[in-house]
Amino acid sequence: MKNCPRTVPLNLLVQFVGGGTPAKSQPEYFRGNIPWVTPKDMKEGEIWTAQDKITPEAVKDSAARLIPENCVLLVVRSGVLKHSLPVAINRVTVAINQDLKALLCSPEILPEYLFHYLRASAPRILDSVRGTTADNISVDILRSCAVPLPPLDQQRRIAAILDKADSLRAKRRAAIAKLDSLAQSIFLDMFGDPVTNSKGWPDSGALGGVSDIVSGITKGRPLPIGPVREVSYLAVSNVQDQALNLSVIKTIVASEGEISRYRLCQRDLLLTEGGDPDKLGRGALWDGSISDCIHQNHVFRVRVSDPAINPTYLSWLVASRRGKTYFLRSAKQTTGIASINMTQLKGFPVLFPPIVLQQDFEKIVTKVNAESERSKNSLRVLDALFASLQHRAFQGDLESSALTAANV
């Protein structure tokens, strides 16, 4: 059913209300029970509370205003606007700071419908973000947004369909998060606290003694004499924490000797040299999905050579608090940038649980990862469905079968 609704400027459908910050010099203002919503609270679709709460006196003595329940809250000034457009509905009376706008809906438009419209329009709205001292959205552009306005019963139906589809996505994301935390819990249960070595595993060896560690190829180096060819190579951006991101793979020209030296083998552990402190020792096992793939010099390749160490166990040990603590303590740090060198990496103190226990851990993690990948594939399908439903909903082309489709 194609039935394009009339469009109405947002300014004619809502009242824009701004907010403010009570004087921080008056700490008593922040000892009340009125949720004071700021961008840090705008992570969910519904707002029931806030990290900070203020008093009625704080509202009276500042630009903060009470916002009645069931309004649409929108972040209009924050660095997060580089990546997303936080939108929510407050289900309780709140106050907001100056980085938000509250949209008080007229009887012609449902808050739930407007919420989904703004989320669907996020890419276009974010095009208006301009960088100043803080990124912000032009309220004038928001006011002029042409909102498709079907009758209220259709708005209610559209919102219900999108709510259902979005709920399925949220459940899938929660399941993936639980699987991720499950693997971590299993590691701690099987091997104990890796920082204190609570189970007393032998710890006399270092990473350099159980593996062959190589730094990668340097981009921009003088080309060697002789035949060369183009091959894929991994950069720091491809190596995430316990995961590979192979969505963008660069290539480099290298000689056969370089390719042979730096060629990755399945189950090689890849570790980043650094950058931001949180990237220290970040790594994942190479899955062998690209043949003749090498790595750049800011990525270390660790190839286990000792039969007493399992690569999967080692990757989790390095990624544990034991690894993070060691690398932060050993790293060279300057102005927020941290890096480790080959000597420091080789000195990482390894714990040696029985190899059978390490192998059992690998089997469990393999099963958990397989289930996680199935859930991620399902989430990708749900994301595509949700995007399709959004597009059709605001083009007047949402058929009654869509609600059935949202149950996949």
C-alpha cells in the first residue's frame, strides 16, 4: 500500500524547549530528586532517570526547565554528534541541560512516531552538524524538517512495528554481550586471576621464550632489488580486541623474500604496537581467511613455538588484566600516546597451566565464538530489516505484512 502522507514542518508540530545548568558553585542544587538529563544519559530509547538529580530551587534559579513526561529529547550539542544522533523519550518529568532540546508534541503527532522519524532521519540531520568548540545541530534546520504526517492511528501502528523490530535487535545485542562476557568468565574460572596468579601456575617463562615474534613490513621503505608483487597487508585498524576487522584490507608491493618473512599463518597472534593507551597489546588470532597476507610494522606477529602453550589461551592471557597491566607499566608514553617495543613484548611473563586445560578452554571458546557469530549474523539480518521498515514507514509504503516480517 503506497500512500505518501502529507508533510508538515517540524516547527508546526512541536514546541522546542531548551535547558540549562544550575550553578556548580551551589552543590546543594544537586541534592534533589529531579532527573537532570545530559548527553551522557542519552544512551537508551527511554529516559526514566539520570545520573545527576537537582532540586526545584535549582530549576527556579537557572535556565533548566521542567520537561513533562513523554516528550522527545534530542542532543543538539556534543562531540557524540560526529557518530550518532541520540534521541529518547522521557517517561518521567525531567530537567535538561543546554546540550539538549526537548520537543513537546502537539496533539497531531505522537512522541513515539516522532522518535522513530528522527532516528530514521539521523544521517540527513547529522549532515548539518558543524564543528565549533562543540559540535552542534542547527535548530533552524530541525525546525524546517518536513515530517511525513499520517493520521494518528497510522502513526501508532508505524511506531509499534518499529518498536517491535528494534526490540528484537536489542535482545540480539544483549545476547551477544552475554556471550562475550561468558568467555571471559570461563577464562577466569579455569585459570584464576591472571594478575595474582591465584591458582599458582608456573610462571618462570616469558613470551619471547615460547614464541617467534616479528615486527611487520614498513610502508614507504625503499623497494628491494628484484621482482615484487602486490599483496594484502594488515594495519592496526584491522586488529581489534579479540577480533579481526577485515572490512577494509590494504595492499602493498613486496618482494618474495619479504612476503615469505612476513606471511601470516593461521593461529598467529597479532598484537598492536600501541597508539592510544587502550590499544596497547590489543590483539587477535589470525584466521587464515586471506592467503599471502602480511602485516605492517606497527603490528607484531607472535607465532607460538612451545608445545606447552596453546595460541588461543595465550591470546586471552595477553588480553587479560595481566597483559593490560604489564603493557601499561612497560610502555613508553608521551602526550596520550603509548607504545611497546620488541624487547618489552618478549618480556611479557607467561603463565603455564596444564596444556590439556588450555586445550579444553580453546574448545569451549570455539563453541562460544560460533554461537556469537550466529547471533551477529542474525543481528545483521535484523538491522537490514529495521532499515527497510524505517524507509518504508516514512514513505507511506508499510504494508500490514511488515509486522509479521518483524518477527524473524
